Amino acid sequence: MRDVRAALRRAATELWARRREPAVVQTVRSTAAATIAYVVALQLSAEAAPLTAPLTALLVVQVTLYSTLTTGIRRVNSVVVGVIIAIAFSALVGLTWWSLGLIILASLVVGRFVRVDEFVPEVAISAMLVLGVTQVTSRAWDRVLETLIGAVVGLLFNTVLVPPVWVGTAGESIEDLARRMRRLLLGIGEGLTTPMPVARAAARLYEARRLDNDVADVDAALRQAEDSLRFNPRVKEKEGALHRIVLRTGLDTLEICAVVLRVLARTLTDLAKERGETDLFPKDVALALEDLLARVADTLVSFAVLVSTHVSADADAAEDRLAGELRAARAVRDHAAELLLRFVQHDPRQWQLYGALLAEIDRILDELDLEHRSRRLMEELDRHSRERAERRPRLSAFYDRLGV
């Protein structure tokens, strides 16, 4: 018994420590909403155990208010359509193997037409459950009632207790991606001062390719953050748009840098194949390139910190730090280019690979440049304003008058 209590205390402590993570928040909110929906359904439904209501609430209560609204509407539609199909079939035929097949086929086809998206199987499930009971009509509408109760409870739950804004989580994901890229760049740089076998260079290339999966994970976290800003009363319209654009353009930049980093790793792999057992660079060139890659690695992290920083004073400090690191990286780049040029003039073999290496580093620095980022942000903000004005001209003018 003492061990059980200790385990429960440890679990509670861990849960409290992770209370701000989306998975923990989703678990607590879904449990509470499902329980409330069941209590309400017990009072309003004729069923002895109206489990459809908590099931619907469990599925409707998503981690953001926007996804809750869209999910709730589609789920209610899917259940109602399934019930209507079941009532129509029950008036014509009973439950047989062929009627079951027909109702599943009809439900899946109709579900595509009514655009319930991922809830197409729910249309068939609702139809089968209703068709399988004896008193089709009464049970059918009880199921609809329970579904409506669950959906309404879920919507009200997320409307009254507004879900958190996940901008901070998305920013942390962007910073983690930049730090993984930094570790890869540092590893590549450290390998330049020693003989580099082709197998080691290829391993770095495979590691660079795996960044695609990391970018996809960050993109999923960013989509969740974007959804959390929509319809959220805690966030003003323009403020939410600014957060979305800042984070999205920041991730786009890091994604481009990840692609260039993969190309850089490929260039070094090709160079290792060409040079064989010979060192890739003379000692002074290798040390300069190692220093350059370390500077670029730090610049990537500073860029990610700037993207994820929203407080004005902190943003100014992050911008100053990034500007300083960019200047330092470019100075080291010029020094490495001079040393590399002397080496190529002495040994012109694989000169195109050496030039490509510098060009790829230049591309990363250009993507991280503050002027380039400011220009990109202004373009995206203008595009967003135009699209909003074209899509909702009256609402856009109303927001402009309110200054939100």
C-alpha cells in the first residue's frame, strides 16, 4: 500500500511538472468535459447509460478552440446523417448481412458528399448502431440527443474555459530545431581538422537528411499554435496574425537553411570521395572553416531565439545579438575565403566543390540576414492584410476602426 501511494505521489508530481504541455492539458480537459457530458445526458436522455454523450465530448474537446468548433460541427453532422440513413433503411429492410453491407456503403458514400472529412467512418458507425436496435426511431433520436449534448458540452467547455495559446510551445520547438542544426554544424566543423573518411562524411549527410523529420514535427507544433490563436478571446486579431506570421516565416527560413545544410553535407561527402585519404584542407584553412561553421551554428540559434521572442525589450536584445553574430560570421567567412583561394590557386583540384561550400555558407547567412527577414515579414503582413480585406471587407474595416 505504501508503494502504491508513493507511485501515485510521483505520478502526480510528474503530471504537475508537465502541466503546461499540450498532451497533459488535453488529457485533463477531455476527462472533465466527458464527465460533465455524461452527467448532463443522465438527466436528459432516456438511455440508462448514455455513453454517446461523453464519447462525443471526448472527441470534440480538442486542444484549441478553433479545432473544437470545426470538429464539433463535423461530428454532429456525421452522427445525424448516419441516423437518418439508418431510419430510412429500417423502414425498408431489417438487419441482414446484405442490408448491413448496403448501409455501410451508403453511409461512406454520403459521408463524402456531406464533407465531414475525417468523420466519414462515424456516419457508418452511427447508422450501424441505430439499425442494430429494436426500437429504431426512439433509439435513433436518443443517439442524436446524446451526440448533441456531448458536442454542446465540449463547445461550451472550450468557450468558457478557453484553451491555452500554444505560441510559446511552438517557439520552443523552433529553438530546439535550431539547436539540432547547430550540433550538426559543430560536428561537421570538428571533422574538418582531421582526415575525414567517406563513411563519416556520409553519416553527417544522413543526419542532415533526418532534419526533414524534425522540420515536420515543428510544423505540426506551429499549426497547433496557429489554431490556438484563431477565435481565441485572449488574443487580438492583429496580434494573433503577427504571431502566426513571425513564427511561420521563421520556420520557413530554418527549413531553407536545413536544405542548404543538407547540400553542404553532400558537398563535403563528394569532396571526401575525391580526396581519398588526403586531408580535405590544409590546417589553417580547416581551422578557419571550423570557426566559420561554429559562428554560423550560433547565428542559427540566435535567429530562432529572435523568432520566438515576443517581449519588446527581449526582442531588441535578441536582434542586437543576432546582428553582432552575423557581422562576426561574415568577417570569419571573408578570412576563410582568402585562405581557401590561396589553397585552390596552389592545388586547383575540386575547386568547384570548394566554391560550392562557400556559396552554401553564404546562402545560410543571407537567409538569416536581418534586412532579408524584415523584408519577408513586411511582404507577409501586407499579403495577410490584402487577403483579409478581400475575404471580409466589412469585418476588416471594423477591426481597423477598433485598432485590433
